Amino acid sequence: MSTITINIKDDVEQEFRLLAGIVYGKKKGHLGKAFTEAIQNWIDERKQEKIAREALEIMNQDFSFGGRLYQHRSELHER
């Protein structure tokens, strides 16, 4: 476990404390659980953004399917 000291706006803190108490109950450690969940969600979102950005870069690259192996459609079917 680690300890982090942060500064946030008072109204954000009040709302966070209220919601954390509703979700986890006002037991010892409820703020830590809520902050851990919030930070993990933030990390997961950034990872997904990176994955999506990399996938778009791959899609935007040119890809060669090779040349055609036939000149006429009739060459594909034995008739």
C-alpha cells in the first residue's frame, strides 16, 4: 500500500466522499477503495485509448493484397 497526498477542489471532494460512502458504506477504508477504483478506471481508459490509436495507425497503413492471378473471370471457373 502507498500513501498519496493530493489537492482537489472542495466540491469534488465532498461529492466523492458522499458517493464513496453510498457505494462502499461509511466504513474504515471506503475512501481508499473508491480512490483505487477511480484511479484504476483512469488507467484502463488511457490503455484503451492507446490500443485504439495503435489499431487506427495499423488500419491507415497501406496493405498490398498482391496482384491478380487471372485476367478474365472465366479463368476462375472451369467451363
